[in-house]
Amino acid sequence: MSTTRMAVPHDVTAARHDVDLTHVHWRKSSYSGGANDCVEIAELDKHTAVRDSKDRDRRPLLFSKAAMRALVIRIARGPIGERCV
């Protein structure tokens, strides 16, 4: 069974102040409830922006496409704290 390597740390960063996120389309999971207690994502050209729906004034994290793909794959496989064998 092949394993997906998690992206190196520099593949995730806080959004720079010069990244304009004012007109991006933020979306959250259909599994989230009515409360604002989830994360929201926005697809950008080369990155995926991720923010906390409770703290929208904080700069979001920017994941490279590869880092976001690796994160989603790991989440789908089960608890991230467990080691892949």
C-alpha cells in the first residue's frame, strides 16, 4: 500500500497581506451545522485558503495544492495522529 507523504512545512503559510481575498468565494462543508464552528476554504490559482469561521479577521492559511490534497487524503484515511505504515 502506498502512502501519501505530508507536504513539507513551507507548503503552508499565513496569507500575506498583499494577497487579495476580498472577492473569493468561501465555502464550508455541508457537514457543518448551523453554528459558525468550522473552517471555510477558498480555491485560489495556486493555493487553497483556509480560515476559521469564528475568527474571519485573522489571516487565513494558504496551502499549496499538493499540501491541501495530502491533508484531505490523510483525513479521509483516518486519525492523522497515527503513523502510516
